[in-house]
Amino acid sequence: MRTYQKLNRMLAEHWFHKASYQKLFSTISSGSKQEIESLSFAYCEIRRRGKDSKIGIAERICEELDVTPIPWLAEARGRLSLLDPPPRRNYTCNTYVVLRDGYTDYNGTYGAYVGVTSLSPEDRFLQHTTPGHPRAANGLPKHGLLLLKSLMFPFVRVPAKEKLLYETSLHLALSLAVPKVSGDILGDFREWLPEFQPRLMAELERETY
């Protein structure tokens, strides 16, 4: 089973919430920079439980692996529950989320880049991270690490005529949990977001805007 399919199944079954400490430690120990999402969800769950001794063990394992977990990943995934996806259709555009580093001034090294494309997310990521590519986003050739498949939900495929609305909505939802989110955003979202994504707008008004 492909890594992201396995991870999405684990998330759907609330595996991390139900897992023993030993299973969570094992998930971290068997992880890598390429499997940083699973590793990070295990790390986030250990931190959520709040036992300092267990958190210390998790941090030592990560240090030995030379991998920095994504401390906000579980909260960011939870914020996606505020979003209403489009009706199921064969749409032509894809929303996507890129993990990027280099944000030491934003409460940690990691941030996220949000975009929308008519290409596959994998092809667009390759453009973003290829040095000198004319369609690479600012900073991603150096700092773009991987697609965050666990955050490419519930939209992924969206209608072309509303793609910028969905891109902006995803950007705003993640901004409630991620210290730094980059990418394009429609500046007039306060005008249309209350009807388009009412639960998200209510949360934004309550917390930040």
C-alpha cells in the first residue's frame, strides 16, 4: 500500500489516538524524512497526551534520526473539518499543500505553501522545486520539501471556475494552525467566504480576524 494511502486509512480509523505509547514510539523510530507525516502524527499524539517523560523519549528518537517532526500537523488536519468540499464531480483542478522549511522566525522551522493547479499535484510540486523553473514559487526550489498528502483533504479536486475560492479557503483554514502559510489568497474573502465556507468564516472571526 502506498504510504499516503496507509496514512489516510490510519487517520480515518483514529489509529494514532488509540495506539499505545510503544506503537507510537515504533512509528517514530521506523519513520524518515520521506515518511515525516506518519512520524509527526505519532509525535503530535504523544505531545497531546501531555506526559513529559514520554515526550522526552519521542524527542530523543527524533534527534537520533535527525528528523524534526511537524509539531502542528495534527492540529492542521483537524482544522480541515471546518471546510465544506464541493459536490463529487470529475473536476479538472487540484488543491495541494507543500511542506516547506526555513521559517525560523515563525515559531519553528516548518510552514506550508498552498496552491491550486490543473496539473497533478506531483507534477506541480516538481515545477515548484526545480531550480530555475519559470513556474517555481518563490523560495520553494530551496525550501520545498514534499507534498503534505494528509492536508490535501477534503478538496483535492475542485471545479475550475471556483478554484481560487477553494485555494483561499484551504489557505485560511491552515492559517489557524500553521505558523506561516504562503501562496496566493483572494483579498476579498470576507465578502464571499461567509456563504461559501460559513463554518470556516465563523472560526476565523472568533480566533483571528
